[in-house]
Amino acid sequence: MARRRSMVVGAVVVALTAGGVAAWAVVGDREPAAALLEPRVEPLDVVAPVPTYALGTPRGLLVRAGGRERVLPEAVDARWLPGGGLVVVEEDRRRLRLLDPRTGEPEAGAPIGDADLPGRSAARVNLLARYDQPTVLRSWSPAFDAVEEVALPGTDDPVAVDDPDVVRGYFGVAATVGDTTLVLWHDGSETYEDGARGVARIRDGEVDTVLLDEPLVALHLSVDGASLLGLRQVRGEPCGGCVVEQEVVEIDPVDGTLHTYGHPEEYDDSWRVDAMDRVGDRVAVRYVRAGDGRVPRERNLLGTYVYAAGDWSLLPGSDEATTWWQDGGRVVARPAREPRWGADGFRFSWIGDGDDRERPIEGELITTYGRVGSRLGSVAGQLLPPA
């Protein structure tokens, strides 16, 4: 696909449409907890050879796809794509590589520059260069064909006229559902924190704003790329370190509305979200308790709670181990009895369908090696068994 560059310009942030300019507005009201949002796009095929994982070791990133296993000495990070493709980050953190883990052959690549590393990727692999002025979003297809490069709009906050330090900051991940990409933003500076916030919605190089001043703090794309979940702060101004009540929402990429699913009845303000996913007509959220620095994070697992038919319930056994479900089995991480220095505190194993035997797996999700850095692993799979 041919690469194109789009620039959204102007002193004000507006909705750019084929028919002209529309006013900045919140699209729709939040809905009460009820039936799940109907998916707007077809889910992507997440089936891959099993077991499928990439874990850090002192030798390099250990990648397993079905019966093939290999070590990538230069890889320091990884992102799994639906169907089993793997995006790896090289040791100098300056380039992404698309890899077929079954052959070990690199298929394509893209420079990272000063951009953030991509989050979970499905329909597209997105790099958000949020320190550029203006912020630039660069997107590739799962085959690493360049799709588009979009310069995102700056602030229209009147305070910025007198205070040039007030800027529009884009944060978190750029998540794509179908042909729509959404990114969180906030206007502010070191001395001005009360600026507007919203979600930039990008389609075909055009940008508009939805969910203006909704206190969203994170976006989570489902593994199959069909749903965009998020966290909404229930009260107060959003902040990174605040321990306050949060609720689970889903964003409709078509009309920009929020569907609110609330949180489990047992929830309290100390609960933090470790991961989110949607599998068919179920939403899954893995919760951990906010740590105080004295208890290792892996000991704070609260479990995976499932929202379906308007109710929340705990997935049995999910408060004892972290699980990634694959089509044919699951990867399980249990707290290690005696964690080693430089390891993430878990021991990993593979359990095939119809077999309760746990087969040990080498490696960790986070492995520190010497004084020079760490390797970050990634496990393919969903938060719930395949539907």
C-alpha cells in the first residue's frame, strides 16, 4: 500500500469531515451496565501454533511457536500479532522487525526513531512519536506495509496564547479497530493541569475529537482487534499515581460513545487493572492489588473477573495463577517460591488441552541481565478460554 502523509492544521481543534467543519463535542452519553456493545468489525483470527510465547533469557529472547524454538540474541522486546506473527524490538531499540517465528526469518522492518514502542497490535502496528511537534502517528499493516503518517493537532486552549508551554500531549497507546485509530490526549504544562482532555479519532488521515473531558486513563485493545476497552476514573482528575475508583468501559469506534460495564462488586479503590480483553460476548479484566513496595507485585494477584450478561464473576483459579489461553492449551505463570535476582518472580509452564500436566518453560516476562538493561517477553493468548 502506498504511503501518504496527512497534516491536520489550524489553531482550533475541530471535527474534520467531508462536509466541512463541525464543533468539538462529546458524542453520546455513557450507558448503564448492560449487554455488551455489538462488535463493529469482524474479529481477527488469533489461532497460532501452540505453545506460542517469547520470554527473556540471559541468552536472548527465547521464541517458541508450535514445535519450533529459537533464541534471538538481539531482541529485547516483542509484540504478538493475531495469527502468530511476531514484532520484535532490536537491542538498540531503534528498529522494529516483523518475524515469522516458525522460520526465524525477518520479513520486514520499520525505524522507531524517538517514538514510543507499539502497544498491542492487530489491524495495524502503530508508533506514536509523542515528543515530536506536532505529534506524529505512523502506522503499518500487520505485514509491515506503510499505511499512513498523520500529524496530530495541537491545543486550541486559550491559555496557550499567553502560556506557550501549554501543549496537547498524547499518551498511552494508539489503538486501531478496523479502520479507526484512537489516542488519548490532554492539554497542559508543568504549571497548568486543568486543560481539556479527550480522545483523538483518526480515519483516513482525518482527525476529530470524541469523548471530550471524559476521565479516561487507559485504552486496551482486545487480542482479536475487534474491541477497544478502557478505564474511566470515577471521580477526581485523572493522574498516574492516584489510587481511586475506576470502571471498565468499551468505546464504540464508529460513533465515539462509551458503554459502561462498571466493576466487580468486590472491587475497592486499591484494585488496579493488569490486563483487559474481550472474547466473544465476555469481557475479562485481570486485577492486582496496588502494591506499597513491600509486597512483590506477583503476590498481589486478585484474579480475572468476567463481565457477561450484565454481571461480574471470578474466573475459577485465576486468583492463583496468571493464564494466557491459546487454542489448544494455555501458558501459566505461578509465583516462584524463591525468585532469583533479575527474574520477574514467576515460573512458567505449558498445559495442553485435556492434560493437567504442567510442562516447565524457560524464561521470564522481565529479565534483567547484568548492568546494561533487560529483555521483555510476551505471551500470545487471550484472558479467557477460546469461545
